[in-house]
Amino acid sequence: MEEIDFSKQNEFLVQLTTMKMPFGKYKGQILCNLPEPYLVWFKQKGFPAGKLGMLLETLYEIKLNGLEYLFKAIKNQ
């Protein structure tokens, strides 16, 4: 059985609650605050390459599955 690296997952969640969108319609907004329709648009058109794309795709999955509560503890710190 493969061991899960929770520190990596926590790092992703922290980045989603602190990193700002670098371009586009929502430039300057914190990633976790991006509206779901915007993420759906990226899903259809293709996520950007690199780290930003991975973060946005992760955010898409979190919002799609109703897991936004994962951000609350990080936002409250």
C-alpha cells in the first residue's frame, strides 16, 4: 500500500488559499475564490501548463465535489 504524503496536500491547499490568479478576468483574486464556472471553462478549454494548471485543476475537483470546507481551517489561521 502506498503511503500518502499529507504535507504535500496541505501545501497545495495553502497555495490555493494564498496564491492570486496571475492573468485573465479574475486577475488578482485568490485562487480558492474563483467562481466554479470559470474553472469549468478551463476544464473545457484546457488548464494552463505547469504549477498554476495543477492548482486550478485541483481547485476544480475540490469545488466539483463540494469540498470547499477544506479551505476554512487554512483561511482562519
